[in-house]
Amino acid sequence: MKKLIYTVGTVCLLAACNNVLVEEKFRWYDLKRTGKLLERVRKYNLDAATNIREFHVVRPVPQTQIDRVSNPGDSRQNEGY
């Protein structure tokens, strides 16, 4: 029963956020946090559906940030970027 309540709550939250946050560029974070990014992009964004991959769940680390690390061997780019 808990799983059903969580699922219904998540679906309602994502639907509400879709209307409120779509123009505020916070949508990606909500979809990533709830584990729905790939599923929802493939279902609702036909332009991106064929291009989205598993590594898109994380963002690339800016090269300037990698370059500024004091111990470069410990800092690396996220896979896929």
C-alpha cells in the first residue's frame, strides 16, 4: 500500500511541477531526484526522446572547475561527457 501511495503522490507532484516549474528551469532537478527523468523525457519530449541517454541523469562538470582543482588526479569528468 505504501508503494501505491508514493507512486500516486509522485505522479501528482510531477504533474503539478510540470505546470509551475516548466519555465523556471527547475524541472530537470525534480525529474532527476524522483528517478523519472529518462522515462518522462522519452514519453513527453519527442524531440529529445531518441537522444537522451543514461549519462544525462548527471550534468557535466565545467572544465574550468576541473582545471582549478588542487589535486587533478582526484577530479574527473562525469562519464559520457
